[in-house]
Amino acid sequence: MNLLKLSFLVLFFTVFAAEKLALAAQPKADWSTRFGTGYLVSDDADLDNGGNYSSQNFFISGSAQKSIGQKSSLGVGVDYTAIEYDFGGFAVTPWERADFLTLNVPFSTTVGEEGQFGFIGSLGTASEDSADFAEGVTVTSVVSYMHRFSSALSAGIGAGYVYGLEDSTFFPMLLVRWHITDQLLLANPFRPGPFGPAGLELSYRFNEQLDLGLGGVYRSVRFALDDTSPVAPSGFAEFKGFPVFARIGWDATQSIALNGYLGMTLGGQLNIDDNDGHALTEDDYDTQTIIGLNISGRF
């Protein structure tokens, strides 16, 4: 990680830590804080155009949220992810690591008797570890609306827009939280985890501490390459795929939860673009086994 990226990382987490200490000194304030950290490993996957790759993913996140009156809340969050790549069968190594750092500002408010409107604005960077900070800047906005139809069912829709990395992406979202029975839940896996908050998961709760989930997501990881990159100077790399997974969760305490994941990425594709965002290569890769563990908590 270059010095500028490291400075931003230290600044963001220093601000979060200072805010956490301030909250601890004011226990009666209507604040809530969350954290998450974890590790994900993907095994070797053969690329159709030759060679193979594997990866290791480390992530950490923290957030604080405050109620505004009785109907709204406003928060701030910081997420950092580092992905180490290991390539085999290449004349030169395309890259070794990519870093992702994001500052999020979520807002939510009650609409009528049963509605909930949400907005998240994010500013981040996504780039090869040796690339300049500015090359990977992204701006994201997400809006959503969820309606409570009954004590068992809430559902809604949302949409997001990502600008940056010589690419603009719009994506829709389906939101659902359905207690099919007292033990069976269909929901979006919004807990911190290796696959992000998108997708759907069906989970079964055995007791107050243990649950098991099956889910799937669509995942796209795009980042800027260094201006000395051997494959695309000042270009971009993007991994796409559909991870499907089994999760086992253990609520160790009322505040701390551990989750283990085992799954595979289907329909994987690696795309490399030039510095204008034009495609240079599109390379499918084989089904890839994934295993991960994360710890999350709230205060």
C-alpha cells in the first residue's frame, strides 16, 4: 500500500476509534456501533486463456449510527479490504494485491406507518496496491424502500449507482425479510461477511445461538491498475461471478457473532480494460472453491 493510501486508512480508523471512545464516555447517548472482520480464501481456478489464479481476502469494517428523533437515523462507516492474488502459468505476474477503502454515510427514515426509506452515499478507492490513490476513486449511491406487510414479512426494492474506474454501473435490488416460520428466515444477508450485503439467504435457527444458512450473491470486484502494469498500464481489472455458499453462525454472546462460510464461485470471469475502459481481454475461469470466517459485533 502506498503512503497516501495508508494515511487515509489510518485517518479513517483514527476518526472511528475517537468517535467510539467519545460514545463510551456518553453511555446514555442514543448511538449504536458495529464492527466486522474476516478472512476469505479462494483456491486455484484455471483461466480459459491459460494460467490460473487464487486469492486471499482480508476485510475489516466499523460503523456508528445515531437516532435522529424517533423516526430517522444517520451514521458513518469505514470499510477496508485487501485482496492478495497468486497467479500461475504467466510470463509476468499481472499484479499482486488490490486495496479497497470506502467511507459510507447511511441515512434511514420511517415513511408512514409501515415504510422505511434508506439512502447510502459512499466515497472510496479501489486500486492495485502500487497505484496512485486518485486512479481508483469511486462514488456510490444506493436508495431503497422497504414496507412491513406483517410481523413476519417485510419487502421492498432498491437501486444503486456506481461511478468511477472508467465505468458507470446501475444495479437494482430486491429487499426481503420473511420469517417463514419461527426458525426459517429468508432475507438479504446484511451482516458483515466475505460476499458483501447483496443477494439472498435462507437460514434455519436451531436455537438462540446457532443457525445455518444457504445463499447466493452476484459479485463484481473492479480496481485500477498501476501506470507501470505489464498487462494494462493505468487500466482496470474486474472479477465477476456468482458465489453460492453455506454458512454456519454462532452467537457467542449477545454482542459477538462468528460465521463460517464454505462455497464456490460460479460463472467466473476476469476482464482487463485499457485506461479508457475499453475491453482488452475477457477470460472465463473454472468453478472456484471458497472458504471464509468472519467475526462481527455491536455495542
